[in-house]
Amino acid sequence: MIDPKTDPLDSAYADVHFKDRCCQLITASGARTVCEIGGGRSPLLSLDEVRALKLDYTILDVSAHELRRAPDGYTKVVGDIGALDASSIADRYDFMFSRMVAEHVRDGAAMHRNVFSLLRPDGAAFHLFPTLFAPAFVLNRLLPEQAARRLVVALWPHRASEIPKFPVRYSKCFGPTPRMHRFFEGLGYGIEEYRPFYGTTYAHAVPVLGGLEAWFNTTMARRRSTRFTSYAWLVLRKPRPAGRTAHG
């Protein structure tokens, strides 16, 4: 039996290997200014890791409460990545990333435009997000927010006192379809990696539904579906202007 954490198509692989991939991208590009979008109380890199990599590390989060719970030592900025006036702070970061944030942004197109503006030329963005049309996320999107919140607490009671459940929109959260490739290229990005993953754990607590969902996701993975994915990670590059070298 394949271990999901080592199966490159399984969503568990994306979760386990996201941090390693993030660090690879930072070190390979020589990034020094890094912005984690939605890091809140739990930034991906510890302060020791930030210092070891010699990074200027910013956490950008919509919640001032969550940022206050992050350890002191990070640069903390309260802001909504989908509603920033990024033009006033353009070309700021070498590398930006988000982990399970894009699905909560009201305007996904605005988010990716703002990231593009905030990146320096030749800078990269890396995002991990759930995708429509995985059945669990379609249900999550269609349910009224209060009903979805009650369902989450019923299935995972510890969530009531842990990380809050933010509203989900799934704006521009889709697998690597031709349409999504055109969308990102239309914003000016170069797409370096747009990788689909399959499977969720949301229905495991309900035996019949869990079995049906597992069958569906396994079938979509076998077909390498780009539409019926469960998660995706995405590496985008802001091109350097023509004629401009890496040193200016």
C-alpha cells in the first residue's frame, strides 16, 4: 500500500513537503525579503530558521488578533492581500507565499495582482490551496457559513477552541486547467509549477461519505484530472523586464 505522504499525487504529500519546497525556492533564488501571507499566529519558518537563512521575514495577515499571537521578532503587517493598495509598496519582496489562505480571499484575482505588484522583478510566489471541484470543498462553499461552522465543530470538536474558521470563497482556487494557465499568464506571471493533488480527510469521519469521496478522488487521480483536483501548489515568477540583468 502506498504511503500517502510519499505519493506525489496525494494531498498528504503536499502538506508534508510544502515547507521543504518553500525553503528550496527561497535558497535557490537567493531570496532575502520574504513575505508569508496569512501566517497569523503560526508562521511557517521559526525565528531560528529565519535567522539561519538571513531573511527579512514579514507576516501579512488580515487578523490583528492572530498576528499578536505570533512570537515577537517577525515584521508583522495587518492587511488583506485581496484589498491592498499594492501600488504604493510595489517591488518589495523577493519571495511571497501562502498556505491555505487563497480560499478565504474574497477576490482571488485581486490577490494575485497584488502579489505580482509586491514582488520584485524575478521574484517568485508559492501558494498551496484547496480547489474546486473536490466534493468536500463544493459542499463547504455551498453551505451557509454558520452551517459549515457547526459541521466543522461537530466533526472536529477541538477546532472550536483552536484556529478560527474563516469564511471560504474559493475565488480563483482551481486546478491547473488551461483556463487557469491563461489567467495567471494574463496577469504577467510565468508559471513554473502548477501541481495538482487529490484526496481530503474531511469526510473520513462519516463512513459512507468518506468511502464515496475516496473513490471519487482516487478515480480523478488515476485520470490526472486537472478540473476535479483537491489541492494545488503553484509556483509563479514575475519576469525581469527585457534587457534588465539580475543586478539591475
